Amino acid sequence: MDANELNKALADLEVLAREATEAFAAASSADDVEKSRIRFLGQKHGRIEEFEAFFKNLPKEGKKAFGMRFNEVKTALKQAHEQSVVRVRPEARVGATSSVALHSSAAVRFDFSLPGLRPRLGRKHPLTQTAEELVDIFGRFGFTLATGPEIEDERHNFEALNIPLAHPARDPADNFYVDDKTLLRSQTSTVQIREMEKQPPPVRVVAIGRVYRPDAIDATHSCMFHQIEGLYVDKKVTLADLKTVLRLFAASYLGHDVHIRFRPSFFPFTEPSVEVDMSWDLRGGKWIELGGAGMVDPNVFRAVGYDPEIYSGFAFGLGIERMCMRRHGINDIRQFYENDVRFLEQF
Amino acid sequence: MIVSWNWLKQYVKLDISVDELVHRLTMTGLNHESTGDVEGDIAIDLEVTSNRPDCLGHIGVAREAAVVLGRELTVPEVKFPTSKPAASDVTGVEVSCPDLCPRYLARVIRGVKIGPSPDWLRRRLATCGAQSINNVVDVTNYVLLEVSQPLHAFDFDKLAEHRIVVRRARPGEAIVAINQKKYELRPDMCVIADASRVVAVAGVMGGFDTEVSDRTANLLIEAAEFDPVSIRRTGRALGLSSESSYRFERGIDAAGLDWASRRCCQLITEVAGGTVADGVAAVAAPVAPRLPIVLRFAQLKRILGIEIEPEKARDILLRLGLAEVRRDATTVEVRPPSWRRDLEREIDLVEEVGRIHGYEHVPEDVEVPMTAAPRGAAERVESTVRHTLVAAGFFEAATMSFVDERLLESFRVWSSGKPLAVDHSTRRQENLLRQSLVPSLLAARRLNESHGTLDSELFELARVYLPAAPAGLPNERTHFALVSGRDLRELKGVIENLLVALHAGVTLEATNVERPEFAPGRGAELHVGGELVGYFGQTSDRLVAQFDLRTACCVAELNLDRLAGAAQLIPQLRTVPHLPASQRELSLIVDEPAHWSAVESAVRSAAGPHLESIQFLDLYRGKPIPAGRKSLHFSMTFRAPDRTLTHAEVDQSQAAIIDACKRGLNAELRE
């Protein structure tokens, strides 16, 4: 048997599925329904029987390819039939009845061991689920969600973030430039600048979204990924506020108490800059990297017209993919963007 | 930066364990990556952030260790005998591009004997992962790893006219580097030349012709400073990077050039013999003294949130090599050392004091004031869209913003403008920013088919990127799109439900549109209030073939920004009717081209004031309905707000409806 024949049978099956579904949907009387049932699902001459026979004669590998869809169509048509039976009953017409009443007169006991008829249920993407959870938690701490464009100008992606022209981070080889002056944002910190330009202090926002870097793609790197970035600016914000907020965040996210530790680091737009680790057992417990953070650099404040002598603030950034991977035991970042339903349905 | 434990101990007393040291260094800014044993030594890999090039050498790391542990740092003294004729008498240095090379020092060593390095030198390099080449080259690498200053040794006798010219490359010039590969040079690159040709790509790699070989007897030792940006660009353009270029890109200690040059000469004479010529041939701008910085002690508390004793803060700064200029009760003024170019501002000092004092002193349980954090409209709308689609059985997808030209062209309903493209070597194919989400979703559906999931129902909510308005950033819009194996009516129902969920008090008008993306007669534009908000239809054969799908499927894409405007985020109660309604059903036979919308609007306009709603039930074609005609079956709900309607009243409305349909639509009542 060749592939053409199998493909043709699959195509014919789709035609049957469509015609039968339409016929059951259009049936307006019990008679119509019954006629359609005999025509499509009848045991002797129903059109589904032709496919049944075809399926039985298939070799093993063909059975696998064809069988799955065949069974789906068969199940779907049986459901369509059942629904039309219910729909054309006189008492169903006005819609005042529930299907419970329709079956209550049955003489035999309902078999509760039968599997339920499940309505289709989708899922949010695991990255969305993680992002929403983070936004929700930070929302409880007073951080409002802010957004900004993914294609940015150099001012928002670099200059205002204290990344001068000579800085290696601006090298075209390390960014996706769209033209001389605009590029795909390499971090969500751009939104910090936009928010501060928009309003005087105090500011307490989180930004979330896609960012782009030309990293070689492997199990832990993608040229596109998601970040969440937080910013809190007011008159008396200190590094202790940052540590506290991140501890409360981590404890809320994990559901139990944790401790936070800062390791000195370097980012152009914060000073001091720190890498943030968390641990739930201070006695010899492992420290797990959470993200980067720091106190907003005075040059950033100057770039947006805030007086760094009056205001201070902190900023932090966390990688959504990394948090999601660790939370759900995902070990390859590429799975997020393949959208295999067998992956998506697990979250 | 890989440092050797034994080597570090030359500069600072380390009577603690390796683990203790790396922990202390990690907690003060040199992040520990890994530790490994190498030939009786321990290699410690530390991550050095780009602001701390001084820690790309052992002395820099030892200095940090000394500060953290409260020990003395011992920097070796450099002394060696010299001989006449002086360096400046036997060679000359000319710099024609001081912008790219502000300082160049050349020393000459005569009578060296090239050979293998002594064990101690070879081992030091091995721990740090550097290969031993010969005694002279090894010394240059040793000093690089000691003090983070790249050096280069030329075979002095191979330099034409025994002199050095630092200049920009000339058009058409090329060099064979020590890796024996040929590089074409560009006029913006800084090169080291002799009287006739290029002998090194400045700061990046030396030339093959003038490298030190077994027969080399006399050396010219280069110690220079190059412009970091120029070095980076040159390295990128040539696809070359080296330990030297890595350090030049991050900046070297200009004030330490002479020490590094002399240190190199001293060690060469120790391991390869020879004598150093008197003095130095140099072109070097004076190193400007560092400007003092004032630290107000109160800033420590203001930024770090903890009290640090002024005396302690001052002590940390002095141990880090800053020199006190002046101090009073509330401030200290200090001058940073030449190797700490990252220290320029008060905030830099706050960080230095904070990290050495230790961030473990910063509490994690202070009181943070509460504040309001309202959820914005876009956030609510996106959340509702996702919930509704998930409940309708759709899986949310996340696909790449990049597409290739074929994908972009496959479904191009929103713009015919030139797509935005990124210019990057890693994206030669998928370099375009998408203008629609549908192609990516069709590709995802195809992938699912190939994995045996034939009925993947997917949606995505993401940005599309349309060309820029004349001035300003590109037009980024939030769209959502669906792909589904369900039929058009089912999919339309999903979209209608979205409007219901958003409480959008608007009607979605779908009008047929013939486009190559859709099968003939099975594509539509969606309008709300006369404005185009989306497209919706069954994929054309062309699309099915392009994506290699098993069968046609239905797709929809809507501009969420437009729908969001119609959403009513806080719905207001309409009084739930307490009087009974009257239901009537009708089957009307109409001509084939008549749309349901025409019947619906005829019914509505003829029904009078009491028609509350009208609901489509069935469409039937076939016997006994004549060809070219079809039967539309629907129900109507009549209700008055203040009384129960009588049969007669409803009959009257119904009669008017039938009459209007007969006249306007050539309808006939199906008995």
C-alpha cells in the first residue's frame, strides 16, 4: 500500500467527517437524525463502515497512521449524533430542559465507571503561567505592570541605562539591530526608562516581555526569551528594601520561607549591582541563583530627570524561562517555542 | 580568569583553605566558577566582571584577597642591570594615531638564548591553561597573567630599520599572523609596523614574520595601551580574539605600563639570558592624575540601608589602594589608584565599602511601605482573552517573533509594507519580524501533526511588527490568532464568545473577502463599528500545501488593541426580567444568496418594540425545499418590561415579521 492511497483515505475521511457533522447539525427532526445516522454510522451500509473495512486491511504501520484519526472521527460523529438526538427532542427545543431530565427515565442503572465525556480544555503556555504568577506576586507588593515596545531606540536600550557608545554591550554583533538607530530590546530595563520618563517618583513597576539576544541556540539559550524587571524609586529606598522585597517574593513563589544573599556584580544601570541567590536552609543549604539586581545608578536618574540626591531606587531582573524550567523540571528551553501539544498539556 | 593558588601565594599570605578563599572572593565580587587540581597546584576559575580588568591578573586578585582577608600585598621589586647602547639609540618609536594608541613603550634585550621554559614558569602557565611556547613568549604571557598587561616580543633583527611605527592600516594591506593565517586589514585598524610593513595587528595578534624563533638573539619588547573600542572592532572584523585583545578591550593600567615592561625584561634575562638596553624608546602621553572623590558617610546608610562606621568605611577604601586626600567628621576625600578606572563617582565608593563590608549585613526584613497597584486595562483584557480561549479548548502557543520570507508572505493580510528585518550573522534566514501570528501557528500545527496530534487547537497572543510611521518607532500591535480544526461556525462562535467575555457592547460583522490565504468563499474580514479588526477563514489549498498540512483548517487573527477599546471591564447590571417571555419559532424559506444577517435585520426591524432576542437554530437545504432555496429556522423571544404580553400581541408581531420577510426577501413560511 502506498502513501498516496493512505493520504487519499485520510482526505476522504475528512470529507465524511465534515458532511456528517453538518448533517447532524442541520437535522431538525428525530427522523432526520435517524436518516443521517443510518447514512453515516449505520452498521450495514453506513459510510463509516467503508473506512472500517479499509482500516482492517491496512498493514501495521498504516494502521497506526490512519487509526488515530479514524477513531477520533468515529468518536466525534457519535457525539454529534448524540447531541442531535437531544437537540431535536420536543422538550429540548425551547432550551428550558437540562439533559439530566432526559435520561432520568432510563430503566437501567447508569454505569458510573464509564469515562466522562470531557469538554475540550486548553492550557495557558507555561511561560504565561509563570509570568502571570510573578506579576501577581509583585502586584501584591505594590508593583504595577508596565509595558513598552520590543523594538527600541538606542536611548532607551542603552544611553539612558548608562551604557555609552563605547560599551561592548552596544556592539552590533551582540544585538539585533533593525536599522542604525533601532534594535530589538536586549532587556526589559528599557521599560524602566519609559516609566520614569512618564511620571515623577514614586514609581513601583514590573515589566515583563520578550527580549532578544543573538546567543547561539542550545538547551539553555535562545535568541528570544522573556524577562521580568522590577523598579522601585522613592525617597528612602535602600538595598535593604531590595533584599526584603526579593525575599518576600521568593517566599511567596515557593510557598515557604527562604533567605536571600547578594553577591557583588556589575550592570551598567545599577550601582551597587548584585547577583541574587536564594536558599531555604542556611545551614549548609544550596544557594540557587535568582537573578540580577541593584540600586539604580545615579546616571540613570539623571537621564530621566530625577534628582539622585533626593531619590534612590532599586531594580531587579529575572528570567522567566529559567524560573519556569526550574519549577517544572523542563531541561530544554527550545521546548517552549515548539508548541507540541503533548508538552503544553502538561502544565 | 583562571588563577593559580600557588602563584597567588607569592603576593599574599594565604593560610586558609582554598574553599574559604573562593567563598570570600565570591562574596566580594569575584564569582567562583570552578576549582581543579593541576600538577600539584590548584586552578581557580573566577568570573571577572567587565568593570574590573585589574582582576584579570594575579596581582589584582591577590590585592582583593589581601583586602578581604586583612593581609599585606607584596608586589615584587623589579631590578636588572642594563647596558649601552641605550634603547633610544638603537630603535625608534613613532605613533601616527595617538587616538588609537596613546602610549607605546619599547625596550630592547640583546643576546637572549631561546629555549624551553624552566619548570616553574611552565607550571604556572599550565595551571592557568596557557601552553608553553618558548622561554621568551612564556614570560610575556606570564606577565600578562601577573599584572593584566599584554606584552609582545618581536625578533628585533627582523624589524626593518629596527624601528616601530604605530599607524592605521593602509588600503590593501594584509598580515600573516602568528597563527599563520592571512588577514586583510582595513584602514580603521591600528597596526604595528616597521619601516616597511605591518608586523602586528595592534593589541590583537602579532605577525608571523617577526615572531620569536629559535634563532632569535635580540628582542624588542612592546608594552602599550590601545583604544578599547578600536581593539574590539578590529578583533570582531577579523574574527580574532586573544588574551591580549580581551584585556585591551576592558582597559589596562596606563600607569603600570612601565612596571610591566621592566618586569618582562627582568624575567626574560632570568630565563633566557641577555642584557637589557638602557632606557626605553617610547611615545607616551603623561598619565593624568586621578581626580579625588568625596564620600559623604551618610550616603552609605542612604543607599545600603545599613550603618557602617566612618572609620571602617575609610579603612576599606585605603586598603583597596585609594589614597586619602582629606577627611572630616562627615566625609572623606580619596584618590583612586591608577588600576581602578571603574572608580570615578561617590556611588562607586559606596559600592566598594558595601561589598567589602559584606552584603550579608544588609537585612532582609525591613518594612517596605504599601502602595496601590491597580491592574491596567490591557492586562485585564489579555487575561480575559487567554481564559476564554483556554476554556474553549485552545492551547496557548509561544512562537518566535522572527520568520523567513516564505512564512511572512504566506499570510500577509495586515500590511504590504516592507517587513522589518534584523541584520545579524546568526539570522540570515529567519531575519524578518513577523506581521502576522498565523504562519507561526500553522507551522506549529504542522509540527503537531508530524508528532501524531492531528487536532492541535492553538492560539497565541503576541506582538506583530508593522513598518514605522514616517518618524518614530515601528508600529507594534498586540494580536491574537487561532488555528483550529473546527468549522467556520464553531470558530466564529469562539470569537463571539470572546466579545461576550469582554462585555464588548459591539457587534462583530463578518463579511466575505476573497484572498489567496483563504479557500474561495470561505474567508472573511471582521469589523467592529465599521473598523477592520481581524481576518478569519478556512485556509486555501495553497496554504495547506505550503505548510504541508493534512487538511485545511480554520484560522483567525484579530487586533487585540482594537478589541480592548471596546471592552467593558466593569460590567453594570441590567435588571434581570421578572416577567415571563413568549417564545416563537419560525422556519423561513429564502433564496440561496440571502444571508442570515439579512433575515435577522428584516425580523428586527419588523418586530416592533417587544422583540428581546433572536436566535438562529438551523439551516436546511434539500427536499422538499426547491433547489436555489434554503430554509432558515430560528426562534424569537418577546418580552415587555412592564407586563405580560398577550398571545394576540405576539401573533401580531410575528405576522408583521413574516409579512416583511415575504416582501423584502421573497421568503415563504415553511409549514
